[in-house]
Amino acid sequence: MADHQRPGDTTRKGYGAQHQQLRAQLAPAVALGTVPCARCGYLIAPGELWDLGHKDGTNKREYSGPEHRTCNRAAGAAAREAARMADPAPRPMTRW
């Protein structure tokens, strides 16, 4: 567990036992540097930070596979921004 996380953080965020077990199974192969990023296709280098990514649009129900942490989080940020732009917060009406 990363030192910035508290116990239970991953489960609370929707990454429970199944996610953690699959990530643990994939970790040895990823550590060898032979696994490509499911998002960009480039190899994940030994020691490089990585996430177990989800297929876009599946609401964390389907995994895409290991992804560079930067690829995964940039995609998540882009999806959040697209959702925000599609449904912006209403602006208060001002009546004069």
C-alpha cells in the first residue's frame, strides 16, 4: 500500500478484493517490463508506476488490463472533464 493511503481507501473507492487480487496476479509480469499498457500500447517499464485500468464506459465493471499510471489517470481526468462540460452546474439566475 502506498504510504499516502489509509487502510480501506481502495475498497471505499470501489477497488475491492477482486481488483486487488487481479492486480497482485498481474504484478510479477508487469515488474518484468514485458506487459504493454492497455491504453497506449507501450511497455510498462520495470519499476514504473501502473494501475489496473477499466474499460471506458463500464463504470468500473470491466478491466482493460495494466496501464501506465499517467495514461490511466489522464484518461480519468479527461472523462471527468467531458462529463462536467456535458452537464455543467446550473448558473444562478439574476433578475433585475
